[in-house]
Amino acid sequence: MQQATTGDLVALFQQLAANLAKYEGTYEALKERIESLERELRDRKAILDKFAIVSETDTRGIITYANPKFCEVSGYSVEELVGKPHNIIRHPDMPKEAFKELWDTIKAGKIWQGEVKNRRKDGSHYWVLATVGPLLDEEGRPYRYVSMRIDITRLKDLEEKLREERNKLAMELEQNLKLAGAIQRALLPAIESGAAPLSLSLPYFVLFRPLHEVSGAFFWLHEEKGRILVLVGDTGTIGMAGSLISTLFIQEARYLIQDKGIISPERLVEELDMRLATLFKRQLSLPITADGIVALIDTVRRKLTYLSLRGRAFLAYQGQIEPLVSYPMSYGEMLGMTARENIRELEPGMRLYFHVGRLSGEGGLGTSTQITSILHNIQSYPFSEQRRLLAEALSGENQSDLLVIGIEIR
């Protein structure tokens, strides 16, 4: 072996010194980088601890770490949390199924997220939006679980208050609708068997079905000296607004019929149109209208006099259903226009039907084809059963208020 010379040793020491200097430079740079990352980690953790509730558990759900926010929100100290099952904060309102789903998800190596109601040490509750996920080993198996949660108690409590307010408003609205419905029914002719129903000299029925307690549809029946007056109408609106407008129509009609003695369909339509159109335009500046029919049945002369404004009237006789003439205008649109009444002779066995209300899938009051088909299907049955049959046939037609009046000529 060749002996190292002094020169070789000097060169070796010089190389070693250079490597040491390079290492020291790298070490210092690495040390600064590590310190920088540690500062960043501390800052990030400080921010996270101010914002999020963080905990870690082993695979059995035993808490191994709890951050200060967890202690602050739950009311437990870190010593009281670490080593305890995580269900120490479980609230009895939370269903077991929710936690089964959580455990099934994280055991499968996936992340679970959901809203959880927890219980503080003092027994009060708090809500969190929780994200729970596993830390996986080199074989992809969970060896620890990490949970990060955001306190959403204020949001959930606000939701509950809003829900309570909505329920309260809904109850008040329902009570007001029932009261308005009772007032509206009190103004209409009595048609229920338990309320001393209106008695006419001809067989009749009224199928009146408000969509929401109150109705935008309205009717009036009146008999005097062998003449039966039938008035049906629909404001085209539902709910409280519809009931208010229909109540105004009924009040005006009652005044004109009972106090002024007007039973001529042409005269009655003209008076209603002028009075109501003027009232609405003056008070509301809105083009509020109504559709309807006024019919006068002379039981002695067997004569029908009627005037229909976008309402639907049908005459059924010997298996045939005939729609009666209707003008393409409404109450409130007739000022300056003339609509004349029509006259039909009546025969015993004829049946008259007056209909307002919207059937499903329609933008108007119901197509003649639909209602004609329904009326045709019930003609083979006695008139006394037809109200029930109509109610069954129209049971699914619930988009608007519904009103059908039937009268049989004897």
C-alpha cells in the first residue's frame, strides 16, 4: 500500500473543510426552512383553533387529541376529554342511524360530512357541521380518525325560530281562512242538509268546492212567483283575494235582487257590470273582472232566459249535451258594449248545469269538451245521484275553486 504523503493529507483536509462548509450552509438553510414551516404551522393551527373544533380518536373512538376550541364549545377540559369515548358529547336527539352511517363511511376509508347536534357538559346543546375522515396506513387501513367541526348553533337556532314563526303564521292564516270561509258561506244560500237548506220547487244540487277554505267562485239562488234565478260566477283568483272580490259580487247581487227586485238576467248583468267595474276602477285602479252566468227559469211557462259572460251553461236532454251561448267578455269589461239575453224553451226531463272553475291543465274556466264529457257520462243516472258522481269525477281536479249547479225541469 502506498503511503499518503503530506500533500495528500493537506488535499484531503481541504476537501473535508469544503464539504463541511457546504454542509453547514445547507444545514443553516434547512434549519431556517424548518423554523419557517414550524412558524407557519403554529400560525395556521392558531387560526384553525380559533375557528374549528378539532379532535382525533383511535379506531375505537377514544379521544386522543382535543383542541382548545373543542374544550371551549363543549365545556369540558382537555383532561376530561382525552381518553374518553367521543360519544361523551352525543346528544340524545341525534338518531343512532346517523352515527352508524358515519362509522360505516370512515371505516371504509372515506370522508363523512353532516350536521350533528351535540351536548355540552352543562347539558345544553350545540350544533356543528362536521367533517370526519381517516388517516390511513401504508396498506390503506385507518389507524386514526380526525374530526373537524364548525359551530353552526346560531344558524340552527335561527332556523328553528324561523320554523316556529312560519308555523305560527301558517296557523294564523289557517284560522283567518276558516273565519273568512265561514263569513263567505254565511252570505251564500244554505246548501248543506244541516243548515236549513234552500228549498226550490225544482230538484237541484250545488257542488261547491273551495280550493283553500274560501273561494273566488260565488253563486246565488232565488225563487219568486214560479221563477228561479240562478247566478254563478268566478273571479279567477283564489284565497283571501278571491273571497273578498266574490263577497263584493254577492253583496251587490243580493242588494239588486232582494232590495231592488231585479231578476231580469240582462238587467242584472248590466247593473252588476256597471256598479262593480266603477267600484274597482275608482278604488283599486285595477282591471278586476269576473266571469259568470245569470239564468232565469220560468217554471210555469217552462222558459229559460239567460246571459253568460265566459261562464259555461249546458242543457242535457235525451242523451245529448248542448253548451249554451256564452259571450266572450266578463263583468267589468262590458262598459260601452251590449250583451243580450238568450231564451230557450224547456221540456220536462231537461237538465240544466251551470259551471265555473278551472279544471286541470287549463288556463281558463275549463274546456267545453272536458265538462261535456263528464256530464254525458252521468246522464244515465238519476238526478239525485249526480252531485256525488260529479264530485267523484272531479276529485282530482284541484287547481282552482269549483262550482257546479244542476237543476232538473219537471
